[in-house]
Amino acid sequence: MLVLDGLQVLYGNPAAATLLSSDPAALPGSSLLDRIHPTQHDRLSAWLDGLSPGIPARLDVGILQNDGSLLDVEISAVRVEDGTRELIQAVLRDISERKRNETTLREREERLSLAFAGAQEGVWDWNLETGAVVYSPRWKSMLGYEDDEIEPHVSAWERLVHPDDRGRAVELSASLERGATTYEGEFRLRHRQGHYLDVLTRGFPVRREPGGPVVRIVGTHFDLTERKRTEAERARTELLARLVFAQEDERRRIAREMHDQFGEQLTALARGIEDLRYACAGDAGLLARVEAVRAVAQQLDRDVDQLVWDLRPTALDDLGLRAALVIYVHDWSKRVGIPAAFHSSGLLDERLPSDLETTFYRIAQEALTNVAKHSRARQVEVILDRQPGHVSLVIEDDGVGFASGTEGQGFGLVGMRERAALVGATLEIESGGARGTTILVRATAPNRW
């Protein structure tokens, strides 16, 4: 724990000194910036200045160690009054293991994405720092070139792309720097025989560190003939399904590890704080500080629980779709302040196939997120109905609905349709005016599972 006056450290316990790679005796009077990587000084200062009294907040930072390495640490802080001045109480937590888990997940997602990209398509790997580009043999043969007839540089692309399409390519590259997660567009590339070939290009940005600048874009080109389009969509569906459910498997593993690892530590922390409360019962000043730390610890416990739930709700694995939706709809309603009712019929203790349960749950999550963000609804109904041979999910709100002609665009609806398609389900949307929005997902399901 740290007590700060702005950036100046007034007090730091031994655990905080260890994380800060500092002598406990040297902490009082030092600046927190002394142990923070210089590139994060402005971000940390602005975050501390923006803390509101009594409202805990969190920030991930890199702590400089004595050997020059960086330790990933989460700072949980709250601004409190101490007499005539406001101080900041902060709890530091080593999150290096969590960061490693996130990196592992991100690397696995990248490998799966690249496997998908290379299934039927020509692959390209563009180094934005040098301009060098590796074009796969398939990429070159699509345009009628031999392997040694295309220079390994972005100039080859610039030479072959239709002049009217260059501006769009530049805009797509710029969108990655603004936070877009994919590079995708249709372009016309000149074939060796002189005609232009319509090509779909998909790219994935690669960063050296999360949130850092894009240093590479790895992607594919696909010849948009009808026959190849059909083949590519089949391969895309199969591999995308593997990616989606591999993500769910990884989410499940990380969620359980976080629950097991942090649950025990947070319980021990809570007990220790309770002991401090009894020990400080005769000192009102110390008791107030302990209560503030207790509030931070309780918020941290809730945050970890919420993070574990967001990654993968244990109820979905242990109890099934119906139980998981009951919990989620209740918590969602309480969190966003919109009354919501859940109804279920024909599905009690029966379990559906795992991929179907996961898909329906994620679609419900996305639909309710859209309701909270965009609908201005006053009431929501969620209905899960099991009938012989099929199961359906309905999410209905009385909000403002979508503008005419935009029912299937944006707001995560494309992703919902893709998820439904991966398990052979259909997704229908009815929306307009003051009628609100109804989303219906329907899938075939075996009578016994």
C-alpha cells in the first residue's frame, strides 16, 4: 500500500517497496515517477489528477526494476480527505502473470488467424518500418507472375494497384493506427496480362506491445471469382469456428486460473484488513485509513469476480445455458438500471451442445450490450424456448429501434450473425420506430444431449 500526496510518497509498506524495487526507508519523500517508465509519466500523472474523491480507479503501469526490466503492476487508488488536504491511497498488485496469460492468448489468436488467412489465399507480410513485404508464391501466381518477378517491397503493391484504389489503401492503413483491429478491403490489381483482377485483402496488425504502434501487417489476398469465393467462405467458416471456440477454451482456462489464484489471496487480504480494523478500533484516524483500504480491497475483489465472469461465466460450464442467462440477465439489469425479465420453457436441467450454449450466451451478451448503449429502452424481455428438435432465444426491448434499412449493420450485429452461422443457427432482427427491437436466434438441437 502507498499513501501519496500528488506524486510524492508519504508512506509505503514493505510489499509496495518490493514491487517498486525500493528500500522501504527511502520511499517517504520520493516521487512515484522515480520508479515508473518515463514513457508512462504523463499518463500516470493525468490519471492521478483525475481521481475523484471516494471513487476507486485502476491503472496498469510498468515499474522499473533495479536490473532495468519492467514489472507489470496494477495500481488501485482512491482519493481520500485527511484533515485539510486530500491524499491518495493506492494498492499495488503484481499482474505480470495475468499479462503473460493475455500475451499467450493473443499469440494463439494470431496463429489461428494466420492459419485461416493462409488456407486458400495469397499471403503478404508488410514491415511498416522498412517497407519490405514478403509475398507468398500463391499471391504472385494469382496475378500471373513467377516467384522471382515481384520485388519484395511495398512498391510492388503500389505499382500493381489501380490508381483509384490507392487512397482507400492508405486510409485502411491509417485506421489501424487509430485502433482498428483488422485491415480489410477490395482492390483492383493489375494482372501480368494487363487486365485488373478484383482481390479481397484482409490484414491483421502486429504490435510489439499492447497499445503500441503497428509495426507489421500480416494478411491475405483472395481472387473474387464465384467458385473461389464459395470455397473460401467454406474454409473461412470452419476455421473461424475453430478460432471462436479456441478462444472460449482459452477464456475458460484463464478464468479458472484467475479464480483459483486471486480468490485465495483476496480472502487472505480481507482477513488481514479485518484484523487491522480490530487493532485500530481505538484510533479514529487509523481506523478511517483502514476502512478506506478495506473499501479498495472489496472493490478489487468485485473487479476480479467481474473479470472472471466476463472471461467465461462458470455457470455456463457447470450449470448450463439457462442458469447462466438467469444470472447474467439479473446482473445486467441491476448494473444498467433497465428492468429485465427472463423466461424459459422446455429447458430445465437439460444441457445443449457446448458450442450451441456458448453461441447463444454470447449473442445474448452482445444484444443486451446494444440495448444498454443505444436503445433507451424501459423494459427488456429475454426468452429461452426449447421445443422438440430446436431451441430459440428472443431478446426484445421497447426502445427506439434502428433506422430503416440499418437493421443488419453495425452495433455488433454482424458479429452476432457470424456467431449464429458458425453453429448453423439463424438470426432475425425486427426493428423500427417506437416498436423497439426483437432479435430471434433459432437453431436445431438434438432431443437428448
